[in-house]
Amino acid sequence: MKKPKAKQDDSVQRENVRRAQEAGKRQAATSARRSVDDDRNSRRFVPDRHVNNDPQGMQSHVSVPVPALIRRAFVFAVVIVGVGLVLYALIKNLASGLPIPLPLALSSQRAEETPTSAPPAQRIGIVSGHKGNDSGSVCQDGLTEAQVNYDIAVRVATMLRSQGYTVDILDEFDARLKGYHAALLLSVHADSCTYVNDLATGFKVARVLDSKIPQEEDRLVACLTTRYMASTGLRFHQNTVTFDMTKYHAFYEIDERTPGAIIETGFLYLDRQVLTQKPQLVAQGIYDGLICFLNNQQGMRSRENPKSS
Ligand SMILES: [Zn+2]
């Protein structure tokens, strides 16, 4: 008897479950429609709301992949934009030569504009003969003395700077010459490019005629003479130290305490090969002479000194 009753109970139960399921489906469908209407009314797109408000997963087959795809696409786009920005910043920096921060750039610019910041003992002035004024001697092929002088001046300056000196390369009539106070001032010139005779070869070094510090300036001249001769192999052209050299204008502009000298590195005509083909030997000779003086060394004996007075 238990069995038929159980069967009857079962069929009643199945009917109840079927009704309950149908009611549930209707309710779920209504709530899903309401949810969609809510979204349309609020005009907001919240991808996950459809999934959460769908109790029986009726819409899940359609709605779940779409928000997931959009979310992935969004993350992908953010990553792409981020990488793009980083690359752009890198390329921009490289293209502009890794720019120095502005305060640094300004301070280094100021240092070049105000050369008086280094103490006189660490400062060296080199007048690049004729620079900023005229060409000096001119060769037939157009080579000028000013070009040769400047090439040598720059080489000497580079060597001195590598030893920690502050070097000013000055124009022939540089405004900075007035009252110039430094460890020394050297003016670099070269002689004529016109053929005079076979004796027009060699270099000359001189100091100002009426020196206030003759001992120091004689030592500067002696140091330059011996070291330059040793480096270049050129001979000292003793008899042609001219009034232009001993009354050289810059000597009367600089501070009296600044030892000054002028060098004629050679004749552009007969000594052209060494002046233009071996400029490093020329620069080395001048550099050695200046270091000799700066290190308080002696040049040659006085009997060998050029007669500058
Ligand atoms: Zn000259």
C-alpha cells in the first residue's frame, strides 16, 4: 500500500515542481527585462550587472562573453597606450641628445660667459693672432695666418685644459685683455707667407720691451724658446724680433702682474710644412714651454736669450 501512495505522492510532487519552475521562469524573465530597462534608463553600461541579475543564467550564453571581451580590449588598449607613451618619451629624449636639466645648462653657460671666476694662478690667456680682426699673412692658395694661429691656439688650450687650467682663447683685440690677470698671456702669430730669401725660416719669441717683471718674462721667453725648438726642430730666428713684437699692443692692456710673451711660430712660406702638416708638434712645443714656466723651471742660459731689449 505504501507503493501506490508513494507513486501518487510522486506525481503530485512532480506537478508541484513543474509549476514552481514555470513560475520561476516567468519571474526570472520579468526581472531580466526590468534589469535591461533599468540599464537603458540610466544610460550606463555596467557589463557585470546582466550576469548578476540573471538568477537562472538565461542570458549568460549571450551576455557573458561580450563584457569579458570588452574588458580585455580595454586592458589591452591601456597597456598599448602606456607602452606607447614610454616609447615616445624615450625617443624624444634620444632625439634631443639627452638634454641636460635646465639649471645645469644655465650654470655651465654662465661659466663660459664669466671667465674671471678661476683664480689667476689657474688661468691662461692665449691670443689667437688676428682672430676677430683680420686674416694676417695670406698665402697664394688662400691659407691665412689667422687660420694657422687658431688651429695651434686650440690645440694648446686643449692640452692645458686637460691639466686643469682654465684657458681663454682671446681675439687679437679682445675686450677681456684690459686688466687681464692670469698666470700668463701668450700671443700666437706666424710670419709672412711671401718668399723673402732662404733665411726666412724659424721662429721667434719675445716679451714686452719695457717689462715691469723682466725676470719672470725672460724666464717665460726662455722656457718657450728651448721647448719649442726641441719639439719642432725649427731654429730661433734671432735677428728679426721686430718692434711689432716688443711693443705688442696686448702687453700694454693686460694687468702688470701677468707675464706676457708673443711667439711667431714660423714663416708660413718656408716653414709651412711643419706649421700645417705637423701642428701637434707646434702645439706640443708651446705647451711644453708654458708648463716649464708654470712649474718654475728654467729655460736656457741668458747668453742664448733673444735680445728683446
Ligand atoms: Zn701676425
